[in-house]
Amino acid sequence: MTRSSMPDQSATDAADSKLSISRITPSLSRANAAPATGPESTPAVRTATGKRGREAPLATIAAISQNSLMKDIADLRKSYERAELDETHAAGTPLRQFEQWMQEALAAKLPEPTAMTLATVGPEGQPSTRVVLLKGCDARGFVWYTNYASRKAQEIAGNPQAALQFHWVELERVARIEGRVEKTDAAESDAYFRTRPLDSRIGAWASPQSRVIPSRAVLVTEAARIGAKFLLDPPRPPHWGGYRLVPDTFEFWQGRRSRLHDRLRYALQADGSWLRQRLAP
Ligand SMILES: Cc1cc2nc3c(=O)[nH]c(=O)nc-3n(C[C@H](O)[C@H](O)[C@H](O)COP(=O)(O)O)c2cc1C
């Protein structure tokens, strides 16, 4: 097996499909096989089939199903065996390593290879996360676009320290990136906004992201109003644009057999170099 590249996937694919089918169905089949109760104790309504008779009430089925589900979840285990990440083959800089893994995620045609969890911290120190899409990365940092009045934006304004995480499930890989967030400049946000599909540009105007709204209809009506107002050329809203996380720490996690995973951390040093260290899994 080539280190840090993917081996033949047939064995793990077979294991994966077994995992998805056999692990999820038992809770349902066990629930369906729940012991029937007598007609007296069974309410006339709300049985599994809606019929009166010797059937477990839905509440009982739900409780059994819930217990089974929790057991099934606790029993889920998967051996990670696709690749390795070691010091002799990992890139010298974290950006190169990230680019290599992103290229492999793209080549593997993963469903959302650029989706990353963004963690921010609120005014009381409470963390929050959400998924955003990576729209650019280079030596300056990692860029995404969003609403500058959203919850995440307010939290970044109060505390610019944030973290990103990519989980490429099928490759058994995680990349974690921490650093300080800054806004992209207006020209960069404008340039990206122009590349967005029309409905996304309208949506950026129409959605007061993170705010409570009375109904979906309000959103749709506002989108129609914005569409009629700007026709085919909505400008970038002043409340919408990019952020760039300027990294000071990266971690690359590669799942390995027996939970002895590979973890390499790169930490930015005062002289601008990156210190690479192995972490225990
Ligand atoms: C796959 C995926 C990609 C997303 N990409 C973005 C994005 O690039 N920008 C964005 O503002 N929200 C994106 N969202 C929605 C966010 O996860 C979140 O709901 C929204 O930004 C509001 O978060 P906040 O209230 O914490 O600010 C995405 C959601 C998913 C599931």
C-alpha cells in the first residue's frame, strides 16, 4: 500500500454496506416483533397499524425502538484501514498536506468535499458550530462566505478565534484548522458574489440569516420582491461577504486499525516555520 494514498477499496466497501444495512434495521425489526398485549390493555387507537387488537401501542414500540436504537448506535464499530499518514511521507507544510488531501477528496468524488464545520465562540464563552463551504485556500488562509449579521458573524466580531473541521468520512480522514478570522476585502467578496447563481445572489438579500422569521412565506415573498427589484443583476448586499481564517494550527487525522490512528499536528512558530508533531490518538 502506498502511504498516504488509498488502497483497494473493495474490502472496506463491502464492510461499509454491511454496516449500513445490518446496523440500522435491527431496531426496527425488534420493534415490530414486540410482544402483543391483550385487547383490554391495548388502546383502541394509536397502534402500529391503526387497527384495534393484539398489537403493542405505539408508545411501547417507540420505547423499545428507542432502546434498540441506542444499543445499535453504541454497538457501531468500524475499523479504519484505508491509508496511513507518517512523518516521512506527510508534506513539510500544512497547506501542502491540506491541498493533497483535498485533491484526493475531490478525486474520490465525495458528496461535499468542501463542506467544513466552523466553530466560533459566543460572548459567554459558549461554543457553536455550523457547516459552511470552503471557497478558497492559499497561504493567506481559508475563505468562506456568509451573512455579516448572522450568529457566526456576531460571534466572530466578539472573538475572532475560530476553528474549522473537514470530515472526509469515506477516506477516514479529518483535517482541523484553528486560527484568527478576518473579513475578506470588498473587492474579493464582490468578485466571488458575481460568480454565484442568480437565486443564490437573491437569497443573500432576502434572508436575514439567523434571525427568527414568522413564516417561510415571508422569505419567499422577500425573494420575489428582491428578484423584481434587481432583475438579473443583484449587487452584493452590504451585509454579505467573505471571511478568511488565518491558520496557526493544523491537525491531520488518518483513521488506522485498532484505534491506533495517525495524528500529525503542525503549529506555527514565531519565526514563521511550522513545527510538526505526532499526537496520540
Ligand atoms: C453543506 C452545507 C453548506 C453550507 N454552506 C454555507 C455557507 O457557505 N455559508 C453560510 O452562511 N451558510 C452555509 N450553510 C448553512 C449554515 O450551516 C448555517 O445554517 C448558517 O450559516 C447559519 O449559521 P449561524 O446562525 O450559526 O450563523 C451550509 C449548510 C450546509 C449543510
